[in-house]
Amino acid sequence: MISQDQILAALKEVKYPGFNRDIVSFGLVKDAHAHGVDIHVRLAVTTSDRTIPVALQETATARLRAIPGAGRVKVEVEVQAAPGAAASVTGPQEIEGVRNVIAVASGKGGVGKSTVAANLAIALRRAGSRVGLCDCDLYGPSIALMFGANERPTADDENRIIPIERYGVRLMSMGFLLEDDSPAVLRGPMVTRYTQQFLRQVAWGSLDYLILDLPPGTGDIQLTIVQTVALRGAVIVTTPQEVALIDARKAARMFAKTNVPVLGLVENMSYFQCPSDGVRYDLFGSGGGAREARRLGVPLLGEIPIEPPLREGADLGRPVAEFAPESTAGMAFAALAGALKKQCD
Ligand SMILES: Nc1ncnc2c1ncn2[C@@H]1O[C@H](COP(=O)(O)OP(=O)(O)OP(=O)(O)O)[C@@H](O)[C@H]1O
Ligand SMILES: [Mg+2]
């Protein structure tokens, strides 16, 4: 006899291709039972990548066969809806009123996603677009701090959260809603639910760009977003270091697997230009971003220098794109906004 617990334990070992998340916690298992020693499992996925159902079927079958005493194993994979199919109910959906939803992502943590997302949002707004910025990092929200915003948002008549506006950008962050470090306790399915509510229940109004600041890596939050929100594309942030580039490649692979176009790479902390003698120092190596962009076949959208005022501005809620647009970093963000606009048009 095989128990259902044994089956689920085996399926928990199966990760969704390109992600860290297992298929059980993501709710892809629709049915799992045994008749004596024979096992029958039904999975449902949302994808138009035909390799995914095949890969899931193969790995799940192998894991189930490895259960001691297992008899016949049957794994069915239902493909529910293709992303991009307008009529699909379960696939990625547009956010009403928003023309381009853009995810700012990275494989490695601390490479400057939030800094890039914040300053890019401001640079786009300064170039005449209507812009929103959503901090999707439930574990470590930082956008509230970077914009010096700490008021609590209110709700409209339809009970949607009204974003906080700063420097002309409409902002939403878990940091506005939580008192302390409580998001750290969120797990699996709860993260999925929060992320969805969070994106859907905000009265963004009409926007040209909604920038999503993602947490690092390829976890629950990223998976929820690529599966539920119709993204115009992703911008991947990296530093020129090899360790960051390897992770950038992983992030790019995750988006490719979920049919989200990678609009380009941004190399942050590209170089340091000494203010006294103007000499340029490539602290983390040089050319890494350009090389990786070529390898991935995507444009290098920008190179942002290391500038102490950039960090200070972030900590004080005074982003350089707003307060020092003529600085090297400020101009780099303006150029990045221009390059991204071109990619979207
Ligand atoms: N180009 C830069 N010059 C100087 N400081 C920078 C630069 N880019 C980022 N920083 C600083 O580095 C730190 C990390 O940046 P940030 O929080 O934007 O990274 P992140 O990728 O969003 O991190 P996480 O993965 O934790 O979300 C911050 O203190 C930020 O101010
Ligand atoms: Mg961040």
C-alpha cells in the first residue's frame, strides 16, 4: 500500500522548471491517489512552453517510481491556458489602465534592483510618462525608505488601496502596510495570495509604466507574478562581477521559460569615477554586463556608476534621479529610461 502522504512527499521534490518552488506548494497538484501500489496523479499548469508539461511529467514520474514498493505510475499533465491568450481566466492578466508592466529583477541579492527601479521610475516620469512603482519584495521592502514615504495609504470607494504619490510617481509597498518585520513569516501559498492581492487591489489609475521591484532570485513571488500578471517584459540588474552575472543568467532563464521577454540588462556599480581627478576605476571588473547581454542576445540598457550620493540619496529618501539629475548617475538613469522606452515602443 502507498499512502497519499508518500505521494505528496515525492511530488514535493519536483520543482517547477527554472524555479525554486515545488509543484505541491504552488497548487499544481489537482489529484493524487493510490490504488494499492498503483499511483495516479493529475497536475495542471498554465504555460505555452511545451517543454514544461513534458519536463514535469518526466520528473514527477521518476520521483513517484522511486517510492519503495510503487507499482504502476500514471502522471497526467493538463495544460490549462496559454499566457497571452486573451480569453484565458487563469493565465497572466493585464492590470487595468496600465500600458506596460515591467519587472526589475536580479538573480543575486543586493545588486541594486531597488535603487535602479526607484530612479528608473523617476527618470521615466521626468521624461513625461505616467509612472507607478510597486515594491513586490514582501520580505524586505525598501521603496518606502528610498522615497522617504511613510504615510499609510487609504482606500477608495471600491476598497482599493490608493497609492502614495512621491516625486510624481505612484507608489505601493508592503512597507506602507506593515508595522514591523512581520513579512518574514510569510510562507508559500500566503506569499502567493498577498502578492496577487497587492497587485490587483491598488487603484493605479492610468499609467504608461508600472515598474515592479522584485526580490532577488527565482522564488514564490516571481513565480506568482509571471503567472498572473501580463508583463511587458523584464529588466535584469547585475553588477559586472562573474557571481552576479551567473545569477543574472538564471533570472533570464526563468523569464524565458515563462514567456516573459527580457527587455535588457542593466549593469549597476559599473565603475567609480574619482571626483578629484576624474580617473575611472572598474572596481568590479569591466565589460561583464555587455558580455552577458551579448550572450543572452538582449541589449545592455544602461551602465550605472558607483556614486556615494546614490546610496546617501536612497537612505535619505532623496533619489538622485530627482535631486541630482545632472550627476553622472542621474544622467545614466535618464539614458536608461530612454533606452527602456525605445524597447517598449
Ligand atoms: N550605483 C550605486 N552606487 C552606490 N550605492 C549603490 C549603488 N547601487 C546600489 N547602491 C546601494 O547598495 C545597497 C543595495 O542596493 P539595493 O537595495 O538597491 O539592492 P537590491 O538589489 O534591491 O537588494 P535586495 O536584493 O536586498 O532587494 C543600497 O544601500 C544602495 O543604496
Ligand atoms: Mg531590493
